[in-house]
Amino acid sequence: MSYFQFYQPFTGVVRHLIILNALMFIGSYALLGSEAWNPVDHEYANLGRLILAVYIPGSEHFRPFQVVTHMFMHGDLGHLAFNMLSLYFFGPMVEMVWGHKRFLFYYLFCGLGAFALHMGVQWWELEQAGIRPQDWNGAMLGASGAIFGVYVAFAYLFPNQVISLLFPPVSLKAKYFVLIMAVLELFYGVRGASSGVAHFAHLGGALFGFAIIMYWYRFRFR
């Protein structure tokens, strides 16, 4: 039973994804600026950098390119740092096993899965509340859905790898770590807790990742 090492090689697709996310964070602020909210009309006076986030299809703010750009955007520096550190810790070993092209495809596929499930749940919630999509201004952004897919891939490839957490200070195998994370995301998502966190996007990335792993290993890799 081996422990997950702190150092990971900063190479390959993982390196390019981290650099791209950092450039998108800096560049979006520099070129597009922050969003401006109009409290009187309860709508954005100026979307600013949030034009690269993704809105529910049917919203006046939705653009097709957002389906891709949203997974390279982050709300603040802490959001960016957490996701990129997670990618740095877990991504290289997955990329080492699968290779560059398959890892990149998997990462993007999980990001699209996060979008699909999040928007499906959001559409249902709006329908239940009697709110039209065109009247909803909520945006989603971040690489978290793709990162949760990477968690799943890591747990599948290295299920008994021990991960030592800082908060809380516990150590557990990767397969249990991912299972606990998924259960927590489902719990918080159903309860509507942690407002501002797209729990079902996280679950979407994990579920789509698990689905394509099952397809690859049961049909493609034989």
C-alpha cells in the first residue's frame, strides 16, 4: 500500500490545461473585465468576462461557444487554485496510463457531461418553480466537472492508492475517497445546500467519466 506522492511531473496535457486555465483567468479579466449587475432591473448591465461562462439554453445570454469556454473559466483565484492543484495531483498518473490524446478527450468529455447534467437539473428546477429559461440569469463556470471525472479515472486505475488529506487530516484509499465525494455531492445537490456550488455538474463529470471508462474497458480495450 503506497502513499500518494506530493510531487507530480508538470508535463503533457496536464501542464497545457493548467496553463490555459491560468491564461483564461488572467486574460478574461484583462480583456473583458468584471461583470456589472443592475439591482433595479435584476439583470446584468454588462456580462464582462461572464460571457465565457455558460447559461441555460434559451437564456438571452447563452452562446454555443460557452459549452466549451465555461470549463476553462473560474470565479476567483481560490476556485482556480483548488481545481488546478487537483488536476496537478491526480491528472499526470491518469495521463501516463492513457496517453495524451485519450486523456484530453476524457477530460473534455467529462466537462461536457458536467454541463449536460447541470443544465438538465437546472431546467427541471426552473420548470418546477414556474420560471422561464429566458428569465434565468444564473451562470456556471469552472473545471470542477472535468476534475471530478479525473478523480473517477484515478480511482479506477489506482483504487488502492492511499490519499492523505490535509482537511480533514485523514488517509484513505482512492476508491473510498471518490465514493465519499460523490455521495456528498449528491447529498448537497439534492438538499440545495452550498448555494453557488454546481453539485450536479460535479456529479455529471463523474458519471460521464465512469460511463466512458466502463465502455472503454469492457468493449474497446479487449
